[in-house]
Amino acid sequence: AEQSGDAAMTSWCLVMLSVAVKSRGRYEEAVGLCARAVELALGSPDRAAREHGPFFMYGMALADADRLDDAAHAFRKAADECEELRVAWLLPDIRALSAEVQFLRGDWEAAQPEMEAHVDTAGAQGTLLVVTRMRAYLALMAAARGDRTTASLALAPAASELTSDNPGLGAAIVGYAAAVLAESESQPEAALAILQRFWDS
């Protein structure tokens, strides 16, 4: 791709490669690949590479590498890029993953309304990439407050991930939330079985 001289193609290939190396636990390498993609996109004379959302993928790589402050900055930049380029399709997922970073940093008060809004509008907007993760986080927050009913309702639409032979993005977080909920209901054996299933996979 780099030999082609096509900045958009090369940038996209770099972020896709980052996904592959991240799946093997090579998080800093994934961050480096996304940083290269961002640099290439910003240095390109046209806007095509920027329209593919390299800052969004960079933010995801940084969050997965536990570099949460850097991830928050990358997601803010991704949102700014969408506004500047008038590319709206990525904004819902950017806002959702920004809320995920807030959740991971312990700012649940800020994260919860953003996650609820994403779950409520994801179907209509066609942005289903991270909705399962948002449901799991909402369930975890409710369980932490002792509100098992709300936790169960939040998690119910994602329950199929617990038994799927081909679990999707965020399924492990669903498993963790389900295990927390089971433990809160005095079902430690069920909680352990759920965790073991995702650990083994």
C-alpha cells in the first residue's frame, strides 16, 4: 500500500493492521501503526485519508493500551475532524467510546448519559459497532449501585453473546458484567462458569 503512494489506502491498511496486531496482545505496536496512519493522513494534500477516521482508530488503540488520557485526546480530535470535514457517520461511535474512556477513568456520572443515549439511538443511526459494550457498562454501573433489576434489563439484549459460538465485539465485557450480576445474586458458581468460558475462548 505504501508503494502505491495512495495516502488514504495506506492509512486504512495501517489501522487495519493495528487491529490484527492488537488481537495478538501487541498493544504498543498497534498504537504505533495508528500513529503512522494519523501522521500520513494529516500530511496528505487531500482529505480522503482523514475521512476514514484515523484518529478514531488511534483512540481505540490507545484505550486498549490503557493510555486513557491520550485516548480521550485522540477521540476529541476525531470528533473535531468529523465536524471540520462534515463526516457525521463516525460521531456516534466516537462519543460512545469517549464515554467508555470516562467509565474506565471512574467518571461514571459523565459516562452514563452518553452510553444511554448511544444505546437509545444506535439502531436508528445504524451505529451498532459498540452498542453491546455500552449495554455491558450500563449493567456494571447499575450492579455497582445495587440495582440488579436495571442491570439485568441493560444486559438482556446482549445475552446471546454469552452462548454464541461466534461472539462479537464487546462480548467479553458482556461476560464480565453477567458474572458480576450473577455474583451479586449469590450465584458464584454461575459467575465463575461465565468467566471461565470467556477466559478459555
